[in-house]
Amino acid sequence: MGNEMTVPPDYRWISSVHAAERLGLSIRQLYRLIDRGDLPAYRIASEIRLLAHEVDGFREKHPDPGKLP
């Protein structure tokens, strides 16, 4: 309808839980990557959010992110 807005897939926000699932990581492993600066994340209000295309790009560069030091 008139009030609907489509967001390009590149700008789709996902939760940290969803990002961890996409990467096959525990939430703790995901936060470690975020804290080290390996994976960008953004605070929106009180939530940590990630951009889907950044998570997918990270997965392409690191097919097994659970084995990162």
C-alpha cells in the first residue's frame, strides 16, 4: 500500500543472534569478533545490529569463522 517501503537487501539489519546463526557461531564468539573489530556492528537504541551484507561478506572471506584465533 502507500505506506510500505522496500529496503535494498544491502541495508537489511539483522540481530546479533541471527548473525551468529548465519555464521555458525555462538553469541559469545560473535561478540568477540565484534570487540576485536573483525566484524562491524552498530548500536541502535539498546540493541546491537549488523548489516546482512557485511555478515555475508565476512562469511565469504572466512568460511569457517569458528576457527579464527
